[in-house]
Amino acid sequence: MRKLILLSLLLFGAGNVIANVVWFDGKSPVTYSLSGKTDPVVQVALEMFKSDLQQVTGMMPVPSKQAAVRIVQRKGTGDGFRIHIEQGCIVVEGDGGRGTAYGILELSRLAGVSPWIWWGDLVPERKTLLELPDDFATEQHPSVEYRGIFLNDEDWSTRPWSYKNYEPGPEGQIGRETYRRIFELLLRLRANTIWPAMHEGTVAFFKVPGTKALADSMGIVIGTSHCEPLLRNNVGEWDMEQRGRFNYKDNRQAVQDYWIERLREVKGSSNNIFTIGMRGIHDSSMEGYRTEQEKFDGLQQVIDDQQGLLRKYVGAPERLPQMFVPYKEVLELYEMGLRVPDYVTLMWCDDNYGYMTRYSNAREQQRAGGAGVYYHLSYWGRPHDYLWLTTTQPGLICHEMQEAYRHGVRKIWIANVHDVKVAGYDLELFLDMAWDINSVTEASVSDHYRAWLCRQFGAEVGELLFPAMHDFYRLCGERRPEFTGFTQVELDKRIYPRGLSPVTLVGWDAREAGLRRADFARIQAAVLEARPLVRPELSDAFFAAVVYPVFAASAMNRKILGDSVESRLGYEEILALTEQYNALAGGKWRGLMDAAPRLLPVYENVRASFSPQKPLPLFMCDACNYDAATDGAQPVQMLGHSMNAVALPKNGTLTYHFKVSEAGDYTLRTALIPTQSVDGGDIRYSVSIDGAETVHSLKEPFRSEEWKQNVLRGQAIRNQRVTLSAGEHILILRALDEHIVIDRWALYR
């Protein structure tokens, strides 16, 4: 049903008409029409929209020739959509099936429905009126072509929850209905791509009946990780007894036959991205090749042969989405001159902790296949896993992705998540930027997060929560909850049982540990203050997204840093909170949250000793508190220990004035975000005091001990001895290379 309400305001005898288009009047259901031929994903989105509006209005939308909402699928490509008002009717026009689906689900957002309605238990608020201004119009197009997730390290969350609870089935199977729910979330977040779960013990995606057909019907593109060529899951699908070694040098025909099986299976489906190249089954180097030249020649043969297989069994390779991931030793081979077809997308990776290691150079930015990014929001491996909570600082995600986009990385963006529900805000931030790169900048991250809290829980709750949750991200930036024990994984098993170091000594002294516990206590108090203001039907959503991460992280800090009583209570609280999480929504999430992924020492009922008391700085200065800065200096909100670290362009400077009362020797400590060199070169900055300049480099060998400490504490620290006279001094920090981000500096006596 459609109504047009006209309110007339008369000013000085002239009539100015303000009109709203009402698409729900509180009496009759929302009406819609669907014009012409549409892709299956449009019907999927329409059913989601109808369910959404039934929750919002209490009435199921109905089709009508005189509809309030008219939906049209255009023939275009690119996933864009336009919503506008035409003769009192809301018109949704989409480019292809996905664009139309995104447009339909944009109406759900306009009706107050969160993308997390199912995964976050975000029950929408009931409305008696839905209206839009009669000049309303929005036209949206994606900034990145393929946007999605890699469901990885799923062993302690998605996988057990799926086969034990949500849809009981064979051990290790993430079922078809689980994937349906994941695909629905991707559509709501305007994403279109997934690399399915692939761990040992997880049933391979293509072995789960109906999953690929479901993905096709929902417009979801299937790809695979860097070590899974041509849509095969080697861990779950390569049978060594039947096929022999996964060795292209000595067993080439068997490997090719294996790839051909999958290519024949997906022929005719357009929703595929083919990973090319080859690694070992368990993400190791290719078997059978020993010298660098042998590896180079072998990988080149693989890539060339794969192009022939694609042409023979699927179609012209230059018209097929393909990607190549220069990762670990493969990057070294690529830089030796490996020939990767121009139409193949180069996928660049972070260092597993959120710091990008490479962007496309000027030559690579001219490639027809463009570039992509594979970015971790969770990780299993050295120096330490973070598979419990998702606490990557929003400012880091924003800055690294903005930099990637500025370097032409615009073809594929994939976020590694162990579970989509736990990934929460960080995942939505990543995908919001992939959809519209201008939606979040380094100067607006805080506004984006505040708006997210307000949308999820209401404006009053969001505004009250924001300062506390901002501080939560600061503390997690100083040390993730999983890193609180100052332990490491994948160490020498001859020295450490299971290769895991025990919790013994932390890097904080007693004063620092006390301040940290007190900060968490204040955040908890703010959460408790906001909790009564949350609508009752959102209590489960609030617990999962706010209470659990805040209270569990606080309990972890008390367990590690408190006295014996606090420590025991902290341990018990984590167990109780986790039990409560898994009982939410009548047991809907039973098995999803694990209080001790991989049973690492940090999760045990243990406490640590403190470091000896550290010297206090004479003063500490956040980088953003500069006296002068050159053009291009950009403070990045919600990044660093300062939560406002400053990114500098090459040759950019920050200038500070400071004063000391006594002449003598001092230590100047500079702390930077532990970024990586993104051009294969160095990553240097200089420190100049009164004209005397010292050059420092942040470059560290991957997985060196210093690199490990950098990513664990979220800072790269450099100390230098300086001799100062009494009085005023000038400090200048200069970026000598790209990707320099300064957090803070301090002076010690």
C-alpha cells in the first residue's frame, strides 16, 4: 500500500511543500513488485527482506501491482544499485542479481534492520511508520570487485558449533545450512566472496552436498587460499594412498587429473576464482624441488600448465578470475622473475598480525588483473595465536586498507576470520571499506565505530559506551588478551612441551599491571552502567558483542596479573562467561565460543610474576601532539598505544619542542607502529635533536625475535642515548621511507 503525506508550510504567502513517501503506515503490509527476469539471488534477498519487515512491522510484505516498493534488475555488471523515488514509489534498481539483492537489503537497513540480525541476535525495533523523503536517492557501487572472507582456523568455533549444534551431522562438517547463514551475512554486508573452511578435520566444502549450488544461487563467489590451486582442498581431498605424492615433478599426471576433476565440476558456473601456483599439502614448500632454480622452474611449469588446463576445461583463461599469492618462498620466486599472466590478480598479504608486507609497485599497478589483499583478523601460529576474541584496532585496519587502495589494490579483499560472529565490528569495518573506500578514513574511524554501536544498541547506549570501548581497543592494542601471558607458540619442542612456553614473567612491572587492571575495571563499570538502557530483546546481542569480550579480557588480565585470589576468580569468571555465551538465545550458540583455543598456557589457571620496577619517563608525548607537521601527516584514530598514531608520507616530518631542567645524558625512546616495508626496500625514519640526526630502521627479518616482540606489543621501539643541555630543545621525526607511522616518544633520565 502506498500513501503520500503532504505537509504544507506557508511562508509570506508562498507555499513550500515537504512530502514524505510512506511505505508502511502501521495498518497495511508493505507492498512490493518484481519486474522482469531476475537472478536467483534476488529472490533470496527478497525473502530475507520480507522476513526483516515482518519483524519490523508485524506484517509480512505482499506483492502488488500498485506497490510501494518496485524492484528492477538491470543488465549491468558491477554489483551497484540505485534507490530513488518515482511518482511516490520507492524504486530499487540493481546491476545484475547481486546489485539488486544489495539494493533490496539496503531497504532493510533503512527500516532499522542490522546486518547482524541473525548472527548477532539484533532484534529490530518495531515500527508503526516507515517513510522516506520524496527526494530520497542513493546510488552505490563497490570500490573493490571481490569482497569477502576466508573461513579459517575454524576448529574451536564455527566447525564444532555447526556439526554438533546448529545442524548435527558428520563429524567435522560445516553444513549447507551453516553456509547459507554465512552467505546471508555476506549479502547483508555487501560482500560476494568466500574461501571456505579448509583445515584438517573439516569436511571439504565441495564434499558437502549442495553447498556449491547454494553459493551459485546466492551470488557467492567461491575461491580458495594460497595453497589450494584450482578450487581443490588438498588437506581434505588429496588421497595419498590413491594418488601418490602431491609432487608435480614426479607425479605430474596424477596432480593434473586431480585438478581436472574440479575444473569439469565447476564448468558452467561463473562464481569462481581460480588460485594458481602450487605449494605442499600442508602449506609447505612444493615437494620434489631442492635448489632455488629448480623451484623457480617447477613453479613456472605449474603456472603455464594450469593456463592450458583452464583453457581446455573451463574457458579462455584471460577471461576467468584468477589469483596468485606471492607468499613465503613463493614471493622470493616471484621476485626472481616468475611469469604470472598479466590478467591474473596478485594477492598481497599482511604479516598475519595486520601489518601489510607488500603493495603493488608502479609497474604492477598497470596489470590487467590488478591486485588483492589477504588480511588477518585472527591467526593460528607464531609468535602467538589470537583465536579467542577479535580485537585488531580499527585504526590499523583502516590505515592499512586505505594504503592498499591508494596503491591500486582494488580487485579482491579477503579477511581471514575464525568465526564471523566473533569477528563482528572488525569484519564489518573491513567490508564497509571494500564496498565504499570513502566511507571510513583515518580521520573518521571513531565516528564509524560510534555509529556502529548506536545502530546496534540505540543512540543513548552507543554514546555512553563509546568512550569505554575506545579505551578497550587501546588496551587490546597494547596487548591482545591472548598475548597477556607473554608466552609464545611453535618453539623448540626439545625445550618446551608442545613447543609452548609457560606463563612465568610478564613485561609489565607492578605499577603498570595495577594500572591495566584498573583501566579494565573502569571499562566494566561503564558497560554495567549502559546495560540497563539496552532494550530487553537485545540482551543476548549486548552480551555477545560487548559484555563477553570486555569482561573476559578483564578477567584474563586479573588472572595473569592479580594476586592469587584475583587470579583464581578471574579464571573461574572466564569459564562462567563462556558457559553463559554458549547458552545465549536458548542454546543457539552452544559450542561456538571456546575459552581456551588450542589449550595454550595463557588460558590455564596460572598467574605471572612482574618485571622489576621500570624507570619512569620524565615525560611522554603522543605523536599527535606535535608543534608542527609537514603536509600529508595524518593522525589515525584508534591506532597505537596513543590511539592517535600519525602516519607520515616519505620525507614528512613532525616537530616537537621540549625542555629539560638539568644538563646530562638521557635516553630518547621512539615508538612506532610495527609496519612492514611495502616496496621490498627499507623502512627508515630519523630522529633529530637540535640538528643532530640519527637514522633508525624498523625492518626486521620475518619471524625474528624482534619482529615477534613488535607484533605482540603493537609497537616497534628504538632507544638512543642523547646528551642534552639545560633548557629548550627541538625534536624532529622524519620518515625516510614509506609506511612510517609514529605512535609516541618519551624521554628518560
